[in-house]
Amino acid sequence: MISKFTCLHTARLAARYPLRRTYATASSDFVRIVEVGPRDGLQNEKQSIPVATKIELVNRLAQTGLKTIEAGSFVSPKWTPQMANSSQILEHVLASPPTAPHPITYQWLLPNVKGLDNFLSVWEAKAVGQNGYPTPPPSPDSEATAGTDGGAAGANVHELSIFTAATETFTQKNTNCSIAESLQRFEPIMARAKEVGLNVRAYISVALGCPYEGPNVDPHQVAELAVSLLEMGADEISVADTTGMGTAPKTAELLKTLSAAGIEKNDLALHFHDTYGQALVNTLVSLEHGIRTFDSAVAGLGGCPFSPGATGNVASEDLIHCFHSLGLKTGVDIEKLSGVGEWISYEIGRSNESRAGKATMAQIKKREA
Ligand code: HMG
Ligand code: MG
């Protein structure tokens, strides 16, 4: 049993040596941000956003130092009309790669072979003609390998994202099939992706709470799915708290369960929506477990049309401000990113949900006054 003396002793030591416990030394001091604003951030907006605005968003994000951007999705326009013009965004990124300080990995979400065919019809016509099949993407946990050579836009990489969910009801609502059927749909996608040299990331939605089946999603179900997806050939699993129902203890339990199932921390990304304001707390718990890839959306944009009541992704600016305060590196210029957050919020008539973004903009305005 821990005595009162031991607790006090530990507390005094912590006060005397506050810098002994740092996240930066836990495994790597680089954290990879997957900016999902152009896809997850915009897909739920009710009014139609002009494709020029979406392209401008991708262009501006590319200039901030972000290394991975999910730029659109190839889903049924009947289900998610806002994403209907993603092929135009892909065409733009391939034909006129956004100016960026380094090569960027662009990710494209799709649920089935039809989505893959639509993606490939653009990608094969443009990318293969120009550059040949893409080179393998950077290792998720290393800044050095993530393309800091200031290299040509031709070195950009494209990846696919597929998605299933930890509960049957959410899977039905989001993709009109069972979990088992969603896995069957992925097999030909995975095979074709490997043939053409595209990496595939796989999302597991509602991992910490489901809008239809409640907050207590079985972490073992998430672990089983993650193992199946990795065995099938997924290059990364993004574990998604779609509803924002995740809490610190639930996040810790889920990560322990994933680890006990043999899933390496380097194979995982965490994707927090911030409905209950717990995303940063859950991020810190994940950092302590050694996770070094996190999804977020500029200005806290976002939401899933099939997750009623859930709000946006954790804001990229908030996440990055938090990481930098811990001595971790992201490679992102938070001032530039905050400017992008302010711009896109204005463009789509939405309030900027990033507190760090708004505070950073206030500092910039004060400095320039
Ligand atoms: P379905 O209605 O069962 O599909 O939907 P279907 O095969 O019967 O086809 C119906 C019609 O859609 C047909 O057109 C197909 O051609 C067309 P019609 O013959 O009637 O004219 N169609 C397509 N069109 C374009 N692209 C496609 C495509 N597929 C079929 N890929 C389906 C099944 C999976 C297609 C549908 O349910 C769907 O598109 N779901 C996606 C919903 C969505 O976009 N959700 C949000 C993204 S996931 C998310 O946000 C969660 C995440 O952020 C992580 C987290 O936070 O949890 C990733
Ligand atoms: Mg999401």
C-alpha cells in the first residue's frame, strides 16, 4: 500500500524537479499531425462550399509546415453531397501541387471499390503520367524521414483511407453494411492499392462511444478490428472517438487493450472529436502511451453526418500549441495555421472553434497594431 508519506515525498520531488517528466523523451519528440480539415472538417457543412474554396484551403494548409493532409473523399454523393467534388481537388493537387516547404502526404477517404475506381481514374491518369507510382510515404514517427528536404512537389505522396466502425449500428448508418461486410469490401481495395503502391490507413469509428449503442463500446471489439485490418494490410489504424464520448480512463483502457492485443503504438493514430471538451486530455493520455500520430482539423472544423450531436475534430491549433508547450515538435508554424483557421471560418460563415488559434491571432494583431 502507498503510504501518505510516500505520496507527499513523490509530490515534493515532482515540485522540485518539474522537468523530470517530459513527454519529449517518452519515445520520439516528433508528433505527426494528420490534418483532416478539408475532409472531416468540411463534409458536414450544410451549405455547398465552392470547390475553389476547398482547393484554397488545401493550398493554404500546405504552406504551414503540415506534412499530412486528408484532402477529400470518394464516397457516394447521395450520402455526403459536400464531398462530391473531391476528384477536382485531387486533379488540382496532382496538376498544380500546392506550394509547400516539403513534400506532403495527401490522403483520400473511400468506402468501396466504386470510390477506389473513381480515385484511380484521376490518379492513374495524372500521377502515373507525371511521376510514376508514388514512393513509400514517410515513417509516421520520424521528422527526418517525413521529408524535410524542401524537396520538389513531385515527391508528394498519396494514400487511401478506408473506414469501418466498432458497432454494428454505426456501421449500418454510415456505410449501409455490417462490420463483416465492410471488411469484405476492403479486401479488393487493399489488394488493388498494394498493386499500385498506395498505402492504406484504416479508421475505426466510435471506438470510445457510439451515438446509437451508447458510451460503453467494448475495447476488445476495437482491438479485434484493428488486428483484422492490420492483417489485411492496413499501414496505419486511426482509432476514432467520433462522438467525443472518450474520457481519460476510457482512452487509457482502450490503449492498454490495443497494446495487449499486440498492436504496436507506431501502427496507431488517434482521432478525437471534441464534443465534450476532452480531446486534449485524451491526447495527453495517448502521448503517455507513446502514440505519436494525431488527427485534427484546423479551426476545430468537422463532424460526421451520421453521428448526430457530435461536434468538430479537436482543433489543430490547440493540439499543436499543446505539443509545443511540452517540448514536442510538429514542424507546423502555428501563426500561419491560425491564419488559415481564421480565414476558413470566415469563408464558410462558421465560428472559429480553436482557442489557441484565436489567441494566436489576437497576439499577431496586437504585435502588428
Ligand atoms: P449504398 O447506398 O448502399 O451504395 O451506400 P450502393 O452501392 O447501393 O450505391 C448507391 C448509389 O451510390 C449508386 O448510384 C452508386 O453508384 C453510388 P446510382 O446507381 O443510384 O446512381 N455509389 C457511389 N458514388 C460515388 N462514390 C462511391 C459510391 N459508392 C456507391 N464511392 C456507401 C454505401 C458506402 C457508398 C455509402 O454508405 C457511403 O458513401 N457512405 C459514406 C458516408 C460518409 O461519407 N461518412 C462520413 C465519412 S466517415 C467519418 O467521417 C468518420 C471518420 O472521420 C472517423 C471518425 O471520426 O469516426 C473517418
Ligand atoms: Mg472524424
